[in-house]
Amino acid sequence: MVPDDEGGGLMRADLLFDPVDGLDEALAAVDAFDAALVAGLLRPQPGQAAGVVELADAVAGTPLAARVAEAADKTVAGAAGEDHFVALAAARAALLGSAHDALTARVTEAVGRPVAEEAAPGGAGGADHAANLLAAARSWLSDLARAGWQGIDHELVGGAAPVVSAMLPDPALRRQATLLDGFAAELAASCPGATLERIPVRRWADLWSRALLLTLPGAAGAPAADTATGRLLPLGIDVQEHATAVQAQVHAVFEPADGTAPRLVRAAASAPKPDTVVGAGLWQLLRPHLSLLTAVSEGRAMDLDAMPVTAEGDLIWDDARARTGEPADSLATARVALPTAAAAATAPLDRHPARIAVPVLLEGYEAEQDDDGVAFRIAGHRLPVDTDRIPAAGPLTAEAVAASGACIALLRWDAGEFHVQPLAVERTVRKKAVAVHAGAWAGGTTDKAGVRAEKAATGAVDALRERAGRLLRK
């Protein structure tokens, strides 16, 4: 990821630092509406009303204009219904989607990679008999909008519980149920809203609008799927950890057996977890669900045979359709295969700046570390490195990143600028190039630090499994 006259995987690094036309205006309209949700839309004050009107003005001239203008008028008058809140959520999603598309176009121009065709829409989600459950969810979300985040209490938030309980047994509604359940739990932990010193305004508005749009017929349809036969070359693992759940997402290049162009894909495993399991113990929860983790830690490719894959590039992993292949160094993959790998198109409801995570290879930079953290100096610009996203469940550290000369990373965007999340780095140790991977311990390790971490975690995991077994036997 260096200037064009110095070689490297990113031909136009300077483009990442240029302003994107219209981006600030779109995000300002979203922020204005999000601020209106804080105090609630039951009886909006002048400041809140202005935020709603600003959202409507931002989509004027689009197919949403008439419906959103009507919704804004009703909301300002304190007479908004469920359909009006849906229209406002759609306008908000459209603006964030446009921001996502503009940023993605900038990244595509910078990396110079091909982009796959637009993803085909999936089938209708949810059966007709579930319409009443979706309506109940929509009603609860509308009540939230009227109360606002400062108006939430346990009675209001608890209204989601029966809806979630009724949805969960239906596989077609599990996506909506999981989102509602997590959102309600987060709100419940913050009740009463009137006493909150800090409100995650953008996050809660994101969850609210997404949940509301997923109550519409067909919005949560299953993504169109194909099959993948060929060689999978892992690049690295992104670990996403919360107090009660963990996910490992493998980013990789897939080379089809039929000789067609390579493309970027992902494979993920998730598991519930207690908050006492951290660090290397996470891998013990995830390994049974994804054999790919072992291949990544061993530096090997995998051969796939008709593995299901969605139009968005997500492999629906089935161990029966995969076998471990030959050694495959991820940095070599990034240097040779990554530049020609096409990125999959993003599904409409997934278009959001926070979802941008583009694998890139960075070389020829100057790493620097100061009070603001680690950064790479590229083409005369400072590109921040998000070391907070480096998992504790691996040997990669901020110090290793700061001493590196090459890096496989996910290019992300947040708080008005691009930054990178390291997946692996190459550094020089005793005049030899040594690679350090965030997911090096995923399949087990002989590394002394990794062995100690695994041993410490084993006791906690075994105790929890034994306790769960006793409860089930009862």
C-alpha cells in the first residue's frame, strides 16, 4: 500500500486521504436525526423537529422523498405512526448506504481491484403466519422511538421479551429475534435512560433502524447462494468478542477450480461464552465449529468441494466439503493473489460505513508509535492503526506492528477517516523476516506464551462444561 512509483499492493494510497464529496453532509443529516431520537419523538421539541426535517431534506429528489416528507410532517406534529417511523428508518439507512457506497468506491479506486456483480436479492423472509410477530416487533420499536433513549425504563424494554420468545423457535425469524434480543438486553442494562450520563447515540439508532427495516416482508430473506469448488487461501482472522459471545471471521482468497478469476470470501464461526472465558480460551469454544481455524494457524490452504457461498462472499461452512491442502503463506497470498481477487457486492441492508473491512497488503511504510498510538506513514500521510482490535488470543501485539515492514490488514473507516486493523505483520528478527499472525493460536500452538495461555484457559472452560453437563443431567 504505497505510492504507484514505489510498487506495492495499493496503487493510489493518496486517495484514502482526499475528501469524499457529499459524505459530511449525509452523515450530518443522520446525526441530526439520531439526536432527535435521544429525547423521543412523541412530542418533539424544535431542535428535534429540525433534525427530522433535515433527514427528509437530505433524501429530497430520491424515490423516498414523498414518503419521508410525509413522515417528517407527521413526526413534527407528534402524530407519527409505525409506517412513518419505517420511512424515516429507510431514509436513514439510505443515507448511510450512500456513504458506504462512496467510501467503498474510493477504496476500490485506490486498491485497483475488480468488483463482483451486484448481489441478487434473496427470497422472501418469514412465513405469512409470522406477520403478526413482525408487526408486534414493529410496534415495540415504534414505542421506543416515541419514548427516546432518555425515556426507556424496564417496563418499556421488557416489552420485547414475549416477541423475541415467540420468534426464536422459527428459523426464518431468528435473525430478527437475535437482533431484538441483543438490542433489548443492551437497553435493559442502561435503564433508566433518564440517568444515563453517556448515550451511544449512533449505535442505538443503528440497531433501531436496522431492526425496524427487518420487520418488513422480505427484508430478511435468505441470501442467494452458489457453491464454491477450488482452493481457499487464508489471509487472516478477525476476532470479534463480546461479554457473552465471540466470533472468528476468516478472510481469504478463493481460487475456483474452473480457472475463473479469484475472489475474496469470508468464513465465520460464532459461539456463546461466559465472561470468564477470555484470551486463548476463546479458541477452545470456536474450534469445534470451524476446521478452517487449524488450517490458518498451520499456514495451509484448504480444498473446497461444492461449499455453499452467498452472493456477498460468505462461505456457509461445512467440514464435510473441505480438506486441508498444501502449505500457503498468507503474506505470499497477499502479494500474489490478493491484487486480482474481486470483492463481492454488499447486500442493500448491509451497506453501512461500519461494515467496511477490505483486506489489503501494506508495504513500504514507516511505522511510528507515539501518544496517539501506532500509525503507518504512507505517501506523506498518517494512516492510523487500530491496535485495540488486535485480539489477546494471539501473539500479535502493538509492539510487533510498530516494528513491522509489511502488514496484512483490514482497511476500515470510522470517525471521519480510514484506518487499518492488522491481521498479520512481517518484521525482521536477527536479519530474518518473521511473520506474526493474530490468529496463530487458532488451531493450537507450541509457542510458549500460547501454551501458557491455553493451559490457563482450559481449567475455566472444562469447569464450565462440567457445570453445564450437571445441569443438563438434572
